[in-house]
Amino acid sequence: MSETSVDARKTEPEVRVSTLELFFDLVFVFTATQLTAKLAKSLSVVTALQVLLLLGVILWMYLGFAWLTNAVAPTASRLRRTLILVAMGGFLSIALAIPDAFGSAGWVFGLAYFLINAIHSALFAVYGGVGGLRGILSLAPTNLTSATLVLVGGFLPGWWRYGLWTAAVVLQLVSPYLSSIDNFAIRPAHFVERHGLIIIVALGESIVAIGVGAGDLEVDVGLIVVAVLGLMLSYFMYWVYFAGDDELAIEALTRAAPRRRALMAIQSYGYAHYALLFGIVVVAAGIKGAIGHAWDPLTLAQAVTLAGGLTLFLAGDVAFRKILGIDGVRYRAVGAVAMLATIPLGLLTAVAEMLGLIILTIAMLYLELRYETGVLRLPA
């Protein structure tokens, strides 16, 4: 591709996120709910690693569709809409398979994932234009290989499945460095908005976790207190991510040289968002476990889940900001570590730890406002 054609990307018209993309995101709500339920049901290192591995496999292709719709208008034809709908069916099948993905439902997970990969590559190759075709062809060998690893792993038992799926995730993560992704054109405004909506969807699932955790429990003061504190935690996570930084992210991507922009995008909205989204899932599992136990001591695993989830979320946010050159890194890095200090509070009561996390988050945002930015930034 010539330098002229690369520079021409800057003049490509910006587009808004379509309602079909929003509809597509609804499947991710269920996916996040399934991952949260799996972790909350069995708080152990093994389950946490399973959830991390499943999220890694799913998120690569889910974010791949965000890249796809950034380059290809999904509503431009009936065929495109139909293929997007089929892909949604594939993601729904994957979500249904999550509870027993490492058991009898592994083949469903693998087969659905391979189908989704095929649809994604076909749409990119046919409708993505010259840049999209060259971009997807550069990643086609690694994407096909990783999808095949997931497919084969779904039919194999035990450690074979763990090994092949882990290899698939590792291959996905290194693929941008094995093959050039310079040919991918990025429309910054749509790209930032699209990924922001994914975060909103995931945070919405943390609120859903409150309702799911409540279930048939009696509505009393303790239930209301934990529910409100859980909502406040979700709100402050929303604040951390959305406090005016979407505009700053758009500016950062727009300023980046076209050949640097795609790599910056995958580092910030790919790798860093793994930590952000995994953190949200872990916090949601912690909130779900606290429902109905407001005044009771949490187990060590439950206390670590609540604090550790927020630590992961803040760590992902710090990485995201560092890559894009957005301020607010120092206090958030300190805050990520400080959240772990609330674990002993959880061994007293669930409410004590949740209050501790909220107070520390407020203090972190205040110090950032007071000494770093000097400007009060509210979520849009």
C-alpha cells in the first residue's frame, strides 16, 4: 500500500455506532453473566484461570467484530445483516456452553467459535475494501490456526483442551507482531464509541449480578445496603473509564501516524481491555457473593475477589492510559495496589470491604483531580 493511500484514511468519514451493533452487544451481556456465574459458583484459582482463558478466546473475536464494523457498515445490505445475525447465534451458543466448556459442552464452544471466525474473515475480505482485505489476509493464517486450535480442543478431553485453548490465546495475542496490521484503517470516533459501549455492557452485567444474587432472598436492610454499595462500585468504575477520556482517546488515535494507529488501537483497546473486562467480571462475581451476607464475614476467596477485581480493572485502565498518553496514571496505579488493603475488612463484614473500596476510589479520584488534572471531569 502506498503512503498516499495510507494517509487517505484520515479523510474517511466518521460513522456512529449502529443499532445493529448495539443489538449485537446484547449477546455479550449474557456472555459476561455466564462468566460471572461460573466464577461466583466456585471461587478458586482453577475456576478463575478457566474464566480468564474463556474470556481471552471469546474477547479476541468479539473485539474483532468491533474492528469489522469500524471498517464495514453492517447494515448496508441484507446479506451483511444476516451474517451478523448468524455470528450472534454463534456467540450465543458459546455463552450457553460456558458453564460446561471444560466438560461435555466443549465441542459446542469450539464449533461455534470456528463458525464465528469464518464469518468475520469473510465479511472483512469481501466488504472491507483494499485495506480491509490486505489487513485480514495478513492475520488470516494466525486467525485460522487459533480457531482450529479452539475447535480441535473442544473435542479433546482434559489437559489437551486446556493446552490447545491456551495456545490459541497466546497465538492471538502475538499475531499482530507476527503479521503487519498497518493495513487496517481505524475511524477513531466510531472505534472509541464502540469499545466504550462494550465496557458499558459489561458494567451493566455487574448490576444484573446484584439482581441475580438477590434471587428469592428476603428484601431487608442488609440486602438493600449491599445492592446500593454494589451499584456505587459499578458507578465509580464507570467514572474511572468515562470521565471525559473518550474525547482524549479519540484525539490520541487521530494524532497517531496511520501506520502506528492500528498497533496503538490493539494495544489499548485489545490487551488493556482484557484486564478491564476481566476485572469487571471478577468484581461482579464478588458483588454477587456478598448479596445476602451484608453483615457476615466474607471468606478469604470472596474478599480477594472483590478487591482483586477492582485492582485488575484499575491496572487495565492504567495500561490503557499509558498507551494512549492520557493523564491520570499515577494515582490510579497507586489506587490499584491500595484496593488490596481492603481484603482484611472483608473478613469482618461484606459491607466493610465494599465501603472501603468505595472510599479508596473516591480518594483516588479526588487526589487526581486536586493534584494532577486540576479539572473536574464527570462521565459523559
